[in-house]
Amino acid sequence: MNKLTRKWRNSHDDRFSLPTLDDSRPIDTQEQEEMIRSFEKTHAQQSRLWRSVFAAMLFCFAVFLLYSIFQQASSPWELGKSSLSGYNENALFRDTDTDSRGRGG
């Protein structure tokens, strides 16, 4: 495993290519098992990382949802004051049958 890794890192052609010069002999069983264990370990670490990332996102969404439910239950008819600063509350109760000059239609 170490030999293969060293060959891969010391490749002069392309940094990211597998070695092709000494491919005449197949990898023996022990090297294959070591490589597979290494890949499985890496996969398990990445899997844990992504599961924790998605769990954190789900947790944040659940907290936001609970906060929204609490806010809606505690004051169902109030809109956020900060989002409507300067909003004309009487605009909600205007007569919809008036034209732009304020005359009825």
C-alpha cells in the first residue's frame, strides 16, 4: 500500500493519474485488502461528515419551524412591526371601488 501511494505521489506525468509504469504485476491480496480498508475508512468518515451536516441543517430548520409556530400561536393577527415600519394601516381598509382620484366608481 505504501509503495503504491509513493508511486502515485511521485508520478511526474500528471499529479492526479495512477501509476502506469510498473503495472506488469497484479496487486497481491494483502495490498488489495489494505486498499479496500482504506477506502472504506475514508468513506465512513465522509459519510459521518455529510450526515452531521444534513442533521445540523435539519435541526436549524426544526428550530425555525418551532419558533414560527410559537410566534403564530402567541399572536396570530399581528404582523411584524419592524417589517411594516412606515406602512399605512388605513390602506388595508380603503374602498376598492374608488379610482386613482379618490372618487367612487
